[in-house]
Amino acid sequence: MPGRALGIGGVFFKACDPQKLAEWYRKHLGVPLDPGQCYGTFKSTMANEVTVWSAFPSDTSYLGAAESQFMINYRVRNLDAMLNQLRAAGAEVDDRVEEYGYGRFGWATDPEGNRFELWEPR
């Protein structure tokens, strides 16, 4: 094979009001936005950190509403604290939390209806 992807270089999606939605993510998930912009860069300091890439069947409900074409997974240090922070901010947060040998998972939806996943690695 002449080349291969080395990881996820970015996540891009449409928004009705990109600036407003980006600011929501900055405020409630700490997404590091560049000043005055709708984008930012995460810099990892964890050794052996991985990013999962996965395709799902077109009829999955895992990504949220039927029209949803993507879901972003954000790593967090404390899942319970993040879910409580989102609930306090009025975000739609799933009640269920799933636990596996590689970490705990929770889900929420942003103000434009995009479902996202939070992962607290072990």
C-alpha cells in the first residue's frame, strides 16, 4: 500500500449558525476555539492516545436522529461532571451511561440537534 491515513486530522460539520454553535461548544465542552473563529485545535499530551474511526449501517439509531450523518466522540476526564455540567446548562443529555473495559460513555445533543458522545477512558 503506497500510503495510509495516520489518524483523524479534523472533524467538520454544517451548522445553521456556526459562530453561535462553536461558542456553545467552547462554553459547555471547553472546545479550544481560535479567537473570533468557529474552529480550534485540540493538542494531545497523552501517550498512546488513539482516535477511533467507524462506519455504521445507514439505519443505525446510535448516531441520533435518522437524518444524522455523523457523531463526534469527545474524550473527557470526568464523565459524570461533564454530563452534570451539560444538564445544568439545559442540554439534552441521555440518562444512560455505558461502561466497558476501555472506559465509560455518555451522550448528549447540542442546540442544533447534533448528538455527540463523551468518553472517559480508563
